[in-house]
Amino acid sequence: MSNPDRPDVAAFKDLSFLIYQVGEELSGFRKRAHAAEQRLKTIASGTGGSSLAAEERVAQLEAENGRLRERLVQAEQQAAKMLDQVRFLRQQHVLEGGA
């Protein structure tokens, strides 16, 4: 029977939640990338407005892409850190004679 007060259980729950959040964020990034691709296709076909506006929008999207990549790297680092904590707690539990 599991003990809900065990630190490795709490860390695992935190890690699971973090992974869920990263997945949700990645899904949002994919949707936004798809929408941006569709918009660029529209612009490229000549039906989407002026070239200057398109260039400005592309610059904005590239800047946003850079920010999103930074956030993804941070999320990956947090997930790795939490996974290390879970491993440490699991090792401590085993050393203390846990199952």
C-alpha cells in the first residue's frame, strides 16, 4: 500500500503535472505554427496584404519563436531537475529499506 506522504510520491506527482503542462504548451506551439504557416501561404499567394506588413509580421513571429524556444528549454531543464529529484528520493527510499 502506498503512503501519500512519501516525498518520492509527491515529487512524481509534481513531475507528472510539469510534463502535462509542457505537453499542453507544445500543443499550443504546434497550433500557432500551423496558423502562421497558413498565413504565410496566404501572404505568398498575393492575397494577404502588403509586402512590408508581411516582413514586419515575419520579424515578430521570429522574435516570438525565439522566446518560445527559450521557454521550452527552461521547461525541459525543470523537467530534468524534477526527474533527478525523483531518482534521488527513490534511491533514498531503497537505501532506507523501502520496497
